Amino acid sequence: MHDHTADIDLALSGGAPRAVPFTFYDILFPSGFDPAPLQAAGMAICARRSPFRQVRPHVTVRETVEPDGSIRTLLDTPRGSLTTYQRRAALAYAPVEHPIRSREDYAVAACIVEDTRFLPEYDSFAREIERVGTAGKVIAHTCHEPLVDLQLNWIGQERFCYELADNADALMELHEALVRCHRRMWEVVARSPADWVLYGGNIVPEMLGPERVRTMIAPCWNEFADILHGEGKRIGCHLDANNRAILAVVAESRLDLVEAFTPPPDCPVSVAEARAALPGKRLWVNFPSSVHLRPDAEIEEAAREIVRQAGARAGFLVGVTEDIPREHILRSCSAVLRAIRKMES
């Protein structure tokens, strides 16, 4: 079997394998789907796994499953309680009610954050590396940066915008508590068997604004990067939206990798623009989801154009980081692989 791990490692180290690596998040394979034909054609696996687990010794969690499968959760702390409500949506649960819905909720949230500890799961991570073998790459998966965590998981995007105006002081205090919490996680990850770590992402620059990314998110990237670099490890971020407004921030950061970067037609920044704006950084492209639905010839041409725009191809990879309708996976990924094989060095 071809050593896909070696190809991915070479590209991530800044080298250029004979063919651009093409990967697929293994968690996106539908139930019962057999990826073997695609693997035989040259597709590699990307397995994101956590090298830790979270515990909160002083928080009691009670879950209630509703008849429709939705979940209500009570988080009980010494300072009070928070509740959440989530509905089943596609591959995961979508929050309907977030934990923070009033100013009083911030103190309870801070209690939960301060109580959070991270326990190593190094053995299970190492077993995943052994299980995947040469079929692909196991990368450490962590969490969103504190500001994005607040936006997506604690408050919700719409309310977050109001909270920035109405309760900015409480929001910023909780943000600082989350930064302190993440520092505990960074040390655990730095000692793990992982050599590459994904931290954060899913940033919508139009909502947060480039200045908040520069002053509140990039410092977390950089501090974590310094810790990882000190252990001989590297860091990437899952930046899958319209990155035009934050390209300069990313370029100035100590991130080693921009992962899940999505080019046109789904997002406006081209591969060529990203390569020019991010010298020295690895670029792991998400093949645009909308293109998977097109005819084979158009898929192949889109793949060729992405690889052409990468230029010298050093430090360049292509992957699938979004779910594809089951009936299109084999056909579309086969077309991408055909195009990549035809462009081998």
C-alpha cells in the first residue's frame, strides 16, 4: 500500500510529494460507506482526534432526551445553573438555546470554565496513529479559540453581537477566563504524541472584524504556537470562510498551516492569492463543496486549476473537510484523484 502518511508529512514539512496529497476527513464517511476504492485510487485519510478529555469535578451534568431526539442539558454549579437545548441536525446536534441568555449567566459560565481540567488521552491517540498506519494522517484536534467558543457555543452568533454592545465587560471577563483555561489545555497537547495540532477556526471575519481577530484570536494562536514549537510540534487553524479581511493577520501570525481553506466558487480568495499572501505557511485546501455536485469534467478542471494555482506545490495539500451527499462521494472524489494523478511531477 502506498505510504500516504509520508506524502502528507512531506507536504506539511514544506516539501512537494510527487502528487499533491488528497485527503478526506474520516468522520465524514456516511455510515456503511466503503472508502476502499477511493483509497486504492490514491485518497488518504485525515483523522482528527483529541489527545485529551475534559473533566469538571464540581459541575453536575444532567441530560434529558426528548421524544424527537433533541437534548436538554442542565449544568449545575456551586454558583447556579445553566441550561442548553440541542436538536439533531445531519451529522451532529445544533444548539437551539445556548447556555448564556442573561447577564447573570456569565458568573455561572465562569464557574464552569474555571472548573475545567484537561486529562491526557495519549494512549488512545497513539492507538489511532497505529490504526490509521500509512493510510493517512492523525492530527490533534482541540477546540475553538476563546472568542469563537463564546460566539458559537456559549452565546450564539446573533446574541453575541448584542452582547458585545450590552454586556461587553462581562463577555470580556469570561473571555479572559477561557484564555486561562486554554493555557491548561495547551500544555497537555504540547506533551502529547501529536506532531501537528489544529486549534480554532470557523471564524467569520465579517462578524468579528479583522481587529478582533488581530487582538483577541491571533494572540492565542501565537502563544499556543510558541509552546508547540518549543516541543518540536506545529500548529494549524481551520480557516474555511472568506479570509480576505484577515489574510494579513494570518500572515503575521505564528501559525504554520491554514487548513480547510476554501477557494472559489464557495469563498472568494483564490489559491493563488492565498499562496502569495501567506508565504512560508502550508496550505491545506478544502475542495469546494459545491463543485462536488458538478459533472465529472468540471470537477476535474476545478481540481487542475486549484493545483495549477498552488505553483511549486511545496507545502500544499487538498482535502475534503465538509460533508458531501453520499451519492456524489465516489464519483466526485474519483474525478479529483484523476486530475491530480495527471498532474504528477
